[in-house]
Amino acid sequence: MGNSYLWVKTFHIVFIASWFAGLFYLPRIFVNLADEKDSAAYARILGMADRLFRFMTILAVPAVLLGFTLWLYFGMGRDEGWMHAKLLFVVLVIGYHHACWMLLKKFRTNQNTHSGVWYRWFNEVPVLLLIVIVALVVIKP
């Protein structure tokens, strides 16, 4: 497959790791937003959440595109069950990213209905998704 395959795979992993860092941290910001009572502090934290969401979305796009390049162009796992299962979990990660966007929109309009505790549990979802995805890629069941 050569050097180009290895470079695509390298950048895919880097963008995935960076995207997940945002997915891990944004719900922690949501915890602070849900518990914040001071309007100035709320506005500052909301700005942090907005900037992080924009940045992690920018990271998500090449992460997914590079992954599809590995799958479609280089044929990595194309006809294997583990890859199809992985893609299902990638769709769930994208759904989680979208859910974060919907929750952020609610914070922007002061319509959040969840507690800080709820966001602490919500924060565990990407961890579980990442464990499953990495296990599928490494173990290839």
C-alpha cells in the first residue's frame, strides 16, 4: 500500500484523537453551564463551548473523510464484518456530536432542561463508543 496509506492512516488517527478530545471535554463544559447562576460567567463559559464545538467540528470532518479514504480507496476492512460494525459505531459518534450541537443550541437560548449530573453521565457515552471502536479495529472479531 505504500507511504500514502501510512500517511492517511496517521492523519486519520491524529484527527480522531483530537476530535474525541473535544467530545470528552464539551460535556464537561455543559456541566458548568448547567450549574452556573451568574450571567457573566455563563456567557464566558458559553463562549468556550461555542469555540470548542466549532473546533471539534473542523477536526471531525477530516477524521471522517480520511477514514472513508482508508476504507474506500485503500480497501481497509472493506469486506470484513468488524469494519461494518465499526462504521455503525462511527455513525453513533457522529450522532453524539450532533446531540452536542442540539444541546449547545439549548444553552444558547437558555432552554437547557438537564442537570449537571445528567451531563456527567452524558459525558461517558463517547468513552464507551471509543472503547468499542478501538476494540473492533485492534481485535477484528
